[in-house]
Amino acid sequence: MPSNPPADDSAAPPAKGKKKLLIIGAVVFVLLLVGGGGAFWMMSKGAAGEEGEAAQAESKATVPTFLPLENMVVNLADAGGERFVQLGITLEVGDEKTADQLKKLMPSVRSTILMLVSQRTAEDLLRLEGKEKLATDIQREAGKALGFKPPAARAAPEEEEEAPRRRQNPVRRVLFSSFIIQ
């Protein structure tokens, strides 16, 4: 009786060894994937946190300060002098320090605004362009009160280097909270 088991017995142990090696390799591969994915997630979360903190710090640095002015009633330059405008104005400035400086100069700023508005007609102010022009003029004049020189009024480029504070108008925008013409 011939026996054929000796050939099969020698093949069985190497198959188990390959199978164990394959399982160990798969486990190591899965651990590397999980570990790499976790490391990537932690690094991306850290980078996003740093970006978020930087953006939050920047937004705190650039949060504008709003300085509302008392409402004004001004006669307009229309024929007959019967038309007037009631204005609510808020000035947007860069920071509290600038707002405090502007508050100290408010009588002068209000007087300048009254003079600017009283030169306009109702027809001028009813158009969007007229309102935008008035806002630009108010911004320029309020900035002048703080020492800002508009680009056209600057004497020489070397003056800009001497006074870097004057490069940008400290009054960022003029906002109208009410605008009634009668």
C-alpha cells in the first residue's frame, strides 16, 4: 500500500506560515493606515485651530468703531429756502482711540457737516450720486479734523514718509442712519 501523505505533510506547514505572515502584514497595514489617518486629522485640526485663532485675532484688530452723531436738521440751498433735510450720520473709524479724538473735535466736525449739507439742493440729495458725494465730502472733512491730508492736498512724497499716520483716512466710512428731505 503506497502512502501519499508525506508530500502533503510537507506542504501544510509552509501554507500556515504564509497565512500567518499575510495576516500579520494586513494587521500592520491597517494599524499604519489608522495611525497615519489619526496623525493627519490631528495635524489638520491643529492647523485649522491656528488659522482660526489668527483669523479671530485679525478680526479683533480690524473691528471698526462706530461713532453716531446727533441727528441734524439743515436748510438746503433750494430757491426760496423752504426745503430742509434731517440727517442721522454715523462715522466708522478704525479704533476707540480715533473715536475719542473725534469726540473731542465734534463741535468742529458737526459745523463742517452742516456747512457741507447746506450747500446742497434737494435735487442733489435725492439722487444716489448726490448722497455718495456728500458721504465722501463728510469723510474727507472729518479726516482733516484728525490731521489727515487727502491725496490731492499732499505737498510732496517725502511728507508721506515723515507722517505714515496720514496715509489712510482714519474715518473709514460715513453711514447714513436716516435721510429725510422735506
